[in-house]
Amino acid sequence: MSIKNYTDEELKKELIHRKMKRILDKPKVKKDIDFTPLIKLCESIINQIEEHEVDDDDNAQYAYETTMSCIYGNNVWDWINSIIR
């Protein structure tokens, strides 16, 4: 279906609907946060550094992703991807 088939009013309503959905679906901090995955990641990074095995710069990205998942749950990425795409 082409966007040309919709009126300006219908398109405006759809944009409002999508914006409200984003607001309503915004992730919330989990009540029972488990930092075990983040602790394990940090320990792994420390071990890599200690043994001079750090051969990539992705550790900061891994830490960011793991932190977000610990605090908001794995579904946080669905919301983030829906916003930035």
C-alpha cells in the first residue's frame, strides 16, 4: 500500500499514535536487577587485561549492552531499535 493512499490527517494521526506508543512502551528499570552478567563480563575484561589478551576495542560496547540488559531487560533493544531505525 502506498503512502499516497492516505490523507494528511490520517498520516498525522499515525505519527501521533507511533509517538505515544514509544512513550508508553519506554523501558522501565527492572525491580529485581541481577548484575551477575555484568560482573562476569567485567571479570573477563580484567582477566584479559592481566594476561595481555586484549585484542579488540569492543569491551566498552559489550559493557554498555550488558548494563542496559541487566537494568532494563533484554527487550530494551527492541525499543531502542524501533526508535533509532
